[in-house]
Amino acid sequence: MNIQPIFDKKKRPIVIAGPCSAETREQVLQTARNLAPLDIDLYRAGIWKPRTRPDSFEGVGRKGLAWLQEVKQETGLKVTTEVANREHVFEALKHGVDVLWIGARTTVNPFSVQEIADALEGTKIPVIVKNPINPDLKLWMGALERLYKAGLEQLAVIHRGFSFHGQSSFRNVPRWQIPIELKRQFPNIEIICDNSHICGRRDTLQAVAQQAMDLNFDGLMTEVHPTPDEAWSDAAQQITPAQFKDLLGELVFRNVETDNPEFLESLEHLRHEIDEIDGELLRLLGARMKLAERIGTYKKKNNISILQPTRWNEILEHAQQRAAAHGLSPDFVSVFLKSVHQESINHQNMVMNQPLVDEKE
């Protein structure tokens, strides 16, 4: 796919900011007036809000689009809002919205994405696609492909983290490896980090924004409100325009590349060491799977189930306790071992479904 950029790549970071929801005309305009001096690329405001429960604030609807028109006229800022169906698309286009975004709850549904793509066919409006709520890279890629097939070439993505069942310091866990893999498969795609939805709270917004910049993301989408504590939706993760200005001012930007020969030589040496370690890890993992297959053979002979919960819990708990001693986080060890465990189960399952061979033969 020949995806074209939406933004000026020379400017870094790309900045999208504005309130989670358009609440009142004055709130929308006041936020825009405060953000205009920061030279942001897009002013965002949710007009239709997909909420988990029906009694929650679900957006002001169509009348909010007129407020975005006023923002454009008064401040010169370009505006963007979320669309989730054909009607949203038509209304947004009618009111001159510059860029559309597809939310996480919509990206997860190919039928909804296709409906939006069909409604946009024949237009050239830029579209930004948020990752689906669940960590499914193919769904994210599929949404981009549906839009591209409809003739839309100016596409970008927003990384807003993924839903997670259990305790976490994030509202939506980042799982940085997923947008990194998307970038590998679509090298020209611009990736915007929605630090507001990843964090769900103000005190960690800066750290997540910096991590996104360290990973060479193209920009940020941050929710900004004149009086965040009084916001009608997602109050805990919004910040004032002054706080947002400070956040941008504190960001440190890294160079993508350098021609410094000393750096390049040192980097090449370290990468060679990593390649050797990776090779050894693969050899050890292969040996581990051979042992798993032997265990599968004994289980089959004795009619024992593959999964042994007590043994698996012992392995996981023991490894997590030892993680810090090796400079590893318990979360990483958990994710790594779960993948290894699943591969072991796959190997044992293969053995279970093969005819038993007498070892004396």
C-alpha cells in the first residue's frame, strides 16, 4: 500500500489536542483559543461518544459540529472528530471536519469499518485509525486496508493502548511491540501516541509521552480541558492547556540516525553480541521443547493430561521472584514464559496425537 502522510513530517512532534468531549460552545472555543498559540496540528473534540453504559454522557451530537466550524473560523486550527458509522461520516463532511478518526471500539468491528469506508469512497479526506480495544494487530491492519481499498491514501494510526483484565498502572496497557510491528509492516504510516487513554490519569502522561518519542513515534494526541476536574467524560486523564504546554516543553527528542563512526562501530559490536545471544536462546528453547516432547510421551503412556496447573504455577511464580536479580520485570517474565508454556503445550499435544512407539523397537 502506498500510504501517504497526513502531516508535515518535518515538524516534530505532530500534536493533536483538545477536550475528550465537546460539552458546550464556550468550552470548545475557550480550549481552542488557549491551544492556538501552541501551534498544534489538529484540534480534537468528541462529538459522539461511545460509552460502555447507556446512562453515561454520550456526546452532544450534531450541534457540536457547528462549534468545530467556529473553531476553524476564529483560530484557523484544523479540526478532527471521531466517527463510528455512515451518518457520522456524512455529518462530519458536511460541517467541514478536516480529518476523521475511527475509535478503538469501532476498529474492532470490521462491519463498522467497512460501512465507514463505503461512506468515504470517492473522498480524499485523511483518516486516523485507533488500535482496536483488544491486542489484535490484524484487526488494526485490516481497518487500514479497508480504507485504502476505498481510495483513501492519507492514513495514520493512533496507539491508545489495549484493554487488560487485571491490575495495571495503565488504563489501557501500551503493549508497545504491537504498534512497533505495525510500523515494520507499514513503514510509511504515521503513528500518534494517545497518552491520555493509555494512562487514564494525569501524573503519568509525561512519562508515556516521552517513551513514545524515544520509540520514534510521530506525535501525540492528548486530552486538554479548561477545567479538567469538571469534564463530563474522562476527567481524570485530562489536563489544562498550561499543563499541556509544560508537557510539550519537557519532551526530549532523540535522533533517528547518526554518521558518528565511533557510535556506529560500538553499536555494531553490541548488536553482534545480541545476535549471538539470540542464537543461543533459540538453541536453548529448541532443547527445552525436545524435553517437553519427552514429557508428553510419558504423559501419554500413563494417560495423564497435558496441562498440570500446579507445576505451571510453580514455574511462573519462581521465575517472577527471580526476575529482578537478572534485571527483568515480572511482567516481561510472565509474558515470555506464557509464550514458552504455550509452545510446550503445542509440542506435547503433537506427541499426544501421534501413535505411541515402543522404545524397544
